[in-house]
Amino acid sequence: MYLLEALRKCPEIPFVVGGDGPLRQQTRDLIRQYRLKNTRYLGLLDYRDCQKHIQKASFVVFPSLWYEGMPMVILEAMAAAKPVIAADIGVLPEIIQDGHNGIIFKAGSSSQLAAKLKWLHSHTETAVQMGQASRKLFEKKYTARTNYQLLLSIYNNAILKDKACDEK
């Protein structure tokens, strides 16, 4: 639970942890054991509650150790103009451009994550600028309209290639 280790090193920053799964009880126990007065564990959130917390946040942390595809919480953060602090694993460094729309850290490193959290927390203007860059990138690449156009293009290319094969 390296996220909680990092939060332990950042007592001046308030955190909300959302989500549910097999580590739920361990998360609760560690928050208590570490006496993380700055951290609230909310468990599973419905969509609206998650959106409310993202809107209130200065930034979103995505500390996954798994090779994620396209995590919805990252897209939701970008849509809400929030920078994301994400692990350097899988496609995350392609979605989060370090120093532009968020910050990348070494996956599993609580000390590096803590340093990145403290830095972004103390650079509020930069966090706002990164959030604006996140929103622009979201609008450019991840809206429903953009993805619909991309899907149509893929289908049209497949149809053209199929017709070319039929003509041979």
C-alpha cells in the first residue's frame, strides 16, 4: 500500500481515497494504524459522488501498479480540468504528459509519489495550468464526438480495404 505510505509523508495535504475491492479492510486498517488524520477513506462511490469529489480536488492521484487500458477516473479528471499524478506504468505516461497535464512518478515508489504530491500541492498555479491542459487534451482526443468520428473512420477504412480485396 505504497499510496498510504506516501500520504503518511504528506500530513499537510488533505486526501480522499475512493474505491472498493479486496484491499478495503487493509486500507482502513493502515489509515488507522498510520494515524492519517489527513486521509478519509470513502469506499465505493457512485458516479455522481465520484464526480463531486473530483470537482473539489486540486488534482487526482492514480497510483495503479497494474497495466491499465484507459482508466475512466483519468478521463473524468481530465474532463473536470484536473491534473493527474500517475504511475509510470503501461499507457499512463502516454495519457498523462509529464509536466504538461499532470505528473508521472515511478510506480511503487512511495517517496517519489510523496515528493510529487508535495510539489504539485505547493504549486497551485501550475496545477491549475496543468488542469487546463488536461481539459484541452480531453476535448481534442477523448470526447464522445471525437471517438465517434474515429470509429467511423476505422469502419470506412475497413470497408475500403474489403472492397479492394474483393476486386482482386
